[in-house]
Amino acid sequence: GKNDLICEAYLIFVALNDDGKLAKAIPVKPVSKSEKKFYTEALRRKQPLIKQKEKYCSNEKKL
């Protein structure tokens, strides 16, 4: 049969300690060709978000 992509989602996970504060997470290590492809694509999507966060945080300091 024919397969059609209906929906695609990107999830962001964070690690929290027992106090609910951010904790260091185990780094992702892509192994297979498809994992490496998804990982590279995720980094490309992440870059604009990092820049936006840096801009927002620098504006917060000015207030």
C-alpha cells in the first residue's frame, strides 16, 4: 500500500533533579545513519531557538 506522512512532531526533553531544578542530562550519541540525520536536522532547528533565547535574555537584563 501507499504510505502518506500525516503528522510530524518534535519533542524536547529536560532532565530535572529531585528538587525539580534542571539537571545535567546524558548526551545523545547518534549511531545509525538515520539517527545521525535526525540529530543533524535537530541541531539546525535548535540554532534559531538558541539565538532567540540569547536575544530575549539580553533584553531582560536591560529592563
